[in-house]
Amino acid sequence: MNMHVPAIELVSLTKCFGNSVEPAVKSVDLSVAQGEVLAIVGGSGSGKTTTLKMINRLIEPTSGSVKVMGEDVTNVDPVGLRRSIGYAFQGVGLFPHMSVGQNVGVTLQLLGWTKNSIIERVNELLTMVDLPADEYRDRLPSELSGGQQQRVGFARALASKPQAILMDEPFGALDPITRDALQQEFRSLQKKLELSVVLVTHDMSEAVLLADRIAVMHKGEIAQVASPQVLLTSPVNAYVAQLIDTPRRHSDFIESLLHGKASGGAR
Amino acid sequence: MSPRLTLLFEQLPDLLGGHLTLAVPAIFIGVLISLPLGVLCVKSATIRGPVMSLVSLVQTVPSIALLAIMVALLGGTIGYWPAFIALLIYSILPIIRNTIVGLESVDPAMREAAKAVGMRPLQQLFRVELPLAFPVILAGIRTATVWVVGIATLSTPVGAPSLGNYIFSGLQLRDWQRVIFGCVATMTLSLVLDQLIAVIETSIQSRRKTSLALAMCAIVGLVAMGIVPGVLGPEAAGFSKLQEKENESEKSDSSGPLRTTLEGQVVRIGAKGFTEQFILAEILREKIEDAGGTPEVLSNMGSTIVFNALAKNTVDVYVGYTGTIWSTVLKETDPISRIAMRAAVAGRLYDEYGIVLAGALGFENTYALVARRQTVQRYGLRQIGNLTPVAKDLRIGGDPEFFGRPEWQRVRNLYALSDITEVGMDSTFMYQAVADGQVDVAAGFSTDGRIEAFDLAVLNDPKEAFPPYDAVLLLSPRAAKNRDLVHVLEPLLNQISVAAMRTANRRVDEDGVTPRVAADSLLNE
């Protein structure tokens, strides 16, 4: 495998919905290197989720192209494509009528794995996300906590050993402590498995913590793509500056609290 | 247990069996049709509009009319099939509607998740959408079950035995125990089936395979129980009756010789749904049984339905009335004299349908306007013409069929009664209603025992507006060729007087004896 081929490459990707004149996504160019985490950050309606869904063709682009491991995905069977890319959903998206084990193994079953190899892989995945397989495999999603459900969601996204996974606000609905724990685990798993990840979030702090590079989207366009450090030090415009300011102010404030220099001005 | 209740329970296996073999397969096939159709409606808006309009439209057809229409659409075939098809049609709407609602209420995020994990459209449907819509779809199936089991009681008038036999005959015989028995049996069956489906639902959801299997077995078992006396019934039941007959004839053989000319033959007797018809059917049954045949009585049939069945040889023998045939079958409006009408009806039935009018039974059951004594005195009523000046203040009760008949149009025109208020009601309640003064006049029947029982006066018809209604023995084309059968029935001709018929009717309606007992004593007189 050529390590220089980007895992995912978007070339002037554009999406217009229905009759609206203004495109939801306007000629976006992005690339994700193998083993890299790219966060797409933006407000509601910035086009970040639409961009993500065009990668595994849940949404068909109006123009432009998507390449996964160098191959143009417009030429491959979209179902096969989706089975080879992991997807972790906003609000988890587990099937309520299937057990934890069935949820994790669903893609493997669709790929035609044998029953025994599915069971083996499901056990391996559940152990990987810290859910003892014997205890959790036969439970229904409704019997799990939010954090546990999200772990199952990750296990499902990782089931078919994908090169790349797409994540849409995966930590959105979790309480802060669970979120922090899961974010740490995600980062270590990602490093261990050398996963290429596209992570959509509206939370700049999360992006700064987890991503190697951050793409800021605004009104369907990429405003800036850079590492967290570069974004913090040299935002290209006021919008990016405003977004990146939030985590900076939080950390400044915590810092000042720790050093007893808190003043009324630093909120 | 009272002997009357025992009698009701004796009929239960046959009628419950008939009911089950109609309702359960109708629901089952209804599911097989509605589920895919519902799925198609969700996937394609072009199909959805027409399908839903058609299904909803059919549902608005009154059920009893839909059953009758099915008989006509099947070319006059009576019995199981028209009833089955009508019930099948009734089961479709609730299932299709709930399939659509169930599928549409699946969270779009679930549909997207199914797509994102790599399911193809059919895999999305079967693995995610249908399982998630399942509780709503099942609720539709339960609604359909309750509807169909209830409506199946209306299969009786098209000649398919069901628990409705209790209700229809009970209404006619004013035997409320019988009516309530039929209702309770139907309700119990509804509840049992509904609960069995509920068990299936919970056991699928909680993955309990044993209780699922048990509930399925219970439903299959119920149908199987129905099939044994229901479908195989004619032979099975006929066989046992033959056995009884053989035993009896052995007994009578020892006492004296008995010629059994109809040995091994099944003769189907058609009857409409009122007391006199029940008694006449019993008379025919007795004659055929005495000759060693196996009679099968299909009672509570509608006028046109029993007539078409006769023409198609699905009913062999039936007692009709010349006036009814004259207007409803031959579509004549102006009546002619009694003898001429009998001859004309006989000729045309034979020419047009091959039906043979074997002869008159001897009595006439014509329409008669009746009123209570107080009303007669108050308005000075002697004949129908006396109603004319006060028509706009009066209410006339009659069964709904009567007000639609050309005879009534004729009476109304000849006596200028267009201002009178028509009140449609079942003939069961009509005499009581006129006796109580709830209606002023009622369109009764001349042989009805209740005319005397309620001390009602019959208004004369000087203009002969009502046509003659001779009771005549009608044979299907096939039955007419059966010399043995003709030979067995011939002795009945010209033997039943108006008085004898009225007494028999009165004994059933007022004294509460069964039609069979009344028929017995009529024959033995």
C-alpha cells in the first residue's frame, strides 16, 4: 500500500439541494492522510455533515469527486463502499430491535462472514471498547447507558477493519466525564489501529483535543484548514478567530484560576 | 343446563367451525396481500393514491351489501366463497393502513443508519424497517381480526354457516337467548384470537420461542377444528347422519318396511330468514329425511341470493312466493290474477332459468296492512283507502325490503299515500311496534300468527293493489330431473291451508316452540 496516497481526498466537491440557488457545499477541497484525524468544524448549516455524507455516498454530490485510497468512489458500488468505511453516528444510531452483538456484527453479516468468525470478531471488538463480551453481547441497546451505547457504536464502525471511519458528532449527547473518557480511549484506539478519521463536530475544543488538522467550514465553504496550533496563532478571518477563541478563553480562564490571577474581565 | 341451551351448544361446533374457517384464512390471506401492498404504497406515491382510495372506498360499502355483491360477482354462487372474499376485502384496510403508518413512523435516522452500515434497500426493509414497524402493523392485524370475526356473522344470509346463524334465527324467532348466545360466542372468539395475536407479539419481541410456537399452534388448531366439521363437514356430518338413519331404519325395519328412495343423496334446502320459511324448511327436511336422504338447510338467505342459488343448482329446493318472483325476478310491475300469475311465473321460470314450479302448497302469504283497534276506531279504518285523508299524520312500519318493492309504490299511488311516513324496521319488531302505537300501521303478512296474537285488524284492499303471493314449491333444474325427489315432495302440494300455516307461525313466534316441532305437528295434522 502506498503510504503517500491520501486515505480520503475531496476535489471541488459541491452539493445543491433541490431548487435552492445557494449550494449547501461549495467546491470543497480536502484530503486526509492515512492515519490522520481531520476534524470538520462549523456552525449549524455550515455544510459539514453534508460533506461527510458525500464521502460514503449517503448523499450524492452534484459535482466534484471523492477518492478513497486513490479510487474515485463514483465508480464503485455505494453499498460495498459503505461496508468498507466505518460510520459512527450522531445519537449513536444503534438498531433498537437487535442485541449489542447483532448491532456490532451487522456489517460483517452483510459481508457474508461465517457465524463463528462473526462471533469471534464481535467478542474481540467488545473487549476493545471495554465492554466484557459475555456480559453485554446479548443485551438490547436500551439496557445500556449513553456512554456504553456509544462504545457499541464505535465497535460497530470498526467491525469490518476499515481503513477510514467517518464520525458525526459522536460525543455530542454524553455527559462531560463520560465524554472525556471516551475521547481519550478513541484517541488511543485511533493511534493503535492507525485509523484515518473524518470527525464532524461543532465543538472547537473537541476538535483541538482530538484532531491532527482542523477544517473550518462556513456557509458551505472551507474557511481554513490547518493544525490546531496554526489555527490558534493565525486565524485567517474573524469567523475562524471567533471559533478558535472559545477554547483559548476557557484555558486562559482555568490557567488564571490556578495561578490566583482571576479578574472580573476574564470570563 | 336448560334443554334450549343444550340445543344451542349442540350447534356450536358446526357454526363455530364455519365461522373460523371463514375468518382465520381471510385474515391470513389478508395479511399476505396487504403487507406487500402497504410496503409498495410507502415506496411509491403513484401506487399509494389509487390503492388507498380504492381500499377506503370499498370499506365504506355496508358489509351486508358487500357480501351480497360478492354473490352477484361470482355469478350467483352462494356459500363459502362470496363470504370469504368479502371478509378478505374487509381485512385489507386496517392492515394496509397500519403498515404504511408503521413504516413511515420509523425514525429517518434508523433508515440512514441501515444504509450507512451497508444494507441494500431490501435488507433495510426486512432487517430494520419492518421489524421496527412490527408493533404498529400487528395492531392493524388485531383490528382486522376483530372486524372480520364480527362481520363474519353476516355470512349467514349468503348461505355460509357462521355464528351469525344464532343471531339471525334468534331475531326471527324472537328468541333473545339465541341472539345473545350468538353475540357472546362471537365476542369470545374475537377476544381469544386477539389475545393469541398479542401473545405472538410479546413472544416475538421478547424472543420467547416456546410461547410463540404455542400461540401459532393454537391458531392453527382452531382453524383445523373448524375445517373438520366445516369443509369436510358435508360428507363427515352427512356420513354420521346416514349412520343414524341406518340405525333408525334398522329399528323401523323390525317394526315394518320403510322405502328409502333418497338413500345417500344430499338435498340442499334454501330458506329465507323468517319464521314461516324456517317451518317450511323443516317440513321439507323431514320429508327428505323420511325418504332416507340427507337434507342440508341453508336458512336466512336473501331473496335474490336464494333464487340465484336455485338457478345454479347450489340449492335444490325452495318455497317461494309468486308475487315476490313476479316483481323481483321477472321485474313485472302490474299484478295479474292469482291463477294467471301462478301459470305465468311457472312458464317464465322454466323458460328463463330452467327452474320448475312443482305446484302451490295451498296457502297465500300476501302483504296486509294492519293496525291496532284504537287506531281503527280513531280514524274509522275499514280499508286502505281510509288512510288517505290522514296519511300525513301517520307512520307506517315495514321491513326495509317492503318499502323498496314495486307493490308498495303501487299501493301508495292507488290509495294516494305519498304523505305517509315510512319507518323501516325488522319484521320482528313491527307487530309489537304497531300494537304499542309506536307506528300507526304496519305492513304485515297475512299468515303471520302475530296478527291474532296482538289483536290487530287487517285493512281490506278493495283496489287489489297487493299482488297475490301463493306459496309455491320450486325445484332447481337438476332437482326437477330427480324423480325420486319429486315423488317425495309431491304429497305436500295443496295440503297447507292459510289457517294451518298461521297456527304454525303463531306457535313458533308466540308459544316459543321450535320450527321443527311446529313443522312436525303441521305434518301430522
